[in-house]
Amino acid sequence: MEKRIDLHVHSILSDGELLPSEIARRAQVLNHEAVAITDHVDASNINCVGKVINTVNDIQDNWDIDIIPGAEITHAPVEVIDKLAKQARSLGAKIVVVHGETLVEPVIEGTNYTALNCLEVDILAHPGLITTEEVEIARDNDIALEISSRRGHSLANGHVAKLALEIGAKLVMDTDTHSPHDLISYETACNILKGAGIPDKELYKILRDNPKRILAKHGY
């Protein structure tokens, strides 16, 4: 069975229900190779990145799973996204995600465009009704667009997948986990991608190759 890589997961350090160690154990049982803990941040709590780093060695020295410290910049003014991304990176975030313009939350207009022009950003999460121009920027700046398994955020998966495949932007598939039941197996991830209109030949690239390329950029 193939191993999962999930680059968008939340812990109790923001609004998740699980400690980083609990996330690691549950993900390991589901045959995950790596999980990025990307708690919601703005200027008020961005130092939580360091708290994740404090647990990384304990987990990786004893269990066969990589825990990647990260951050998800969430509902921040577009004017400070670049500043927060750079700050998260300086604090040790290996994965920087920006909370995109999902259909189910009042994310400020312009967040997608701003995030995709910030070279510290790795993934634009659940970008909603992203435009053709924005997908082209994602492709040109090598920023991945997320297909999400999370209820609500997944409503635009088909739209995101269609444009990304047509234009050649990189896709990843993440869970945006907040609760124990949000973590999923490789098989379930494949089915969600197929439901979004992704052809079989693209599944491995999205589930394995693209996440591994992102991690390799940051030394993993």
C-alpha cells in the first residue's frame, strides 16, 4: 500500500483537536510517510511554529513518520501575507500554506492573487473559484494548488482540478485535518481525486511526486 503525504493538518495549537504526537500516531497507523502540521496563524500566534518544532525530534527519533513544522496564514489582511510568510519561514516553518478563497468562509478578495505572488508560499489551500490568471501565476511561481478532502472546502475541487490540469499548475491533495476522523488513507485520497475529475494517470503525481518535490525544496 502506498504511503500518504499530507501537507495541511491542524493541531491544538490552533483549532485542531489533537496534539502533534496524536496526529503523528494516527497518521502512522494510516500509513503516512509525512505530515505537515500547519496551524492557523496571523501575527498574534505565529510563534506556535516553534512549539511544533519542539516535538519533531521526539517523534521522528522513535516513530517511522516525518513531522514537518509549518503554518497556514489564515484570514490575514492581504497587505501582510508576504510579511507573515517570511516570518513563519524564519521561525522554522518548512511548509507555508495560505488559506485560500474557499466558498464557505468570508476570505478577503485578493488573498489568492497575493499568496500566489509570494515566493515563500508553498501551497494555496482550497482556493475556491480561482481564476485562470491566478492558476497561471501558480504554475509560473511553482506554488501548488490544493484539492481538499475537508467538507465545504471541497466544493470547488472540480473547478480547481480542471483549470490546473488545463494550464499545467501543480496540484496536491490534503485533508486540512482538524479532528481525528479527518485523516484519510491513500485509497480514500485517490477516490476524492477521481471524484474531482482527476484521471488515473495523474493520481500518483498529485499524491506522491508533487508533495515530495515541495519537501525536497526545503531539505526533506
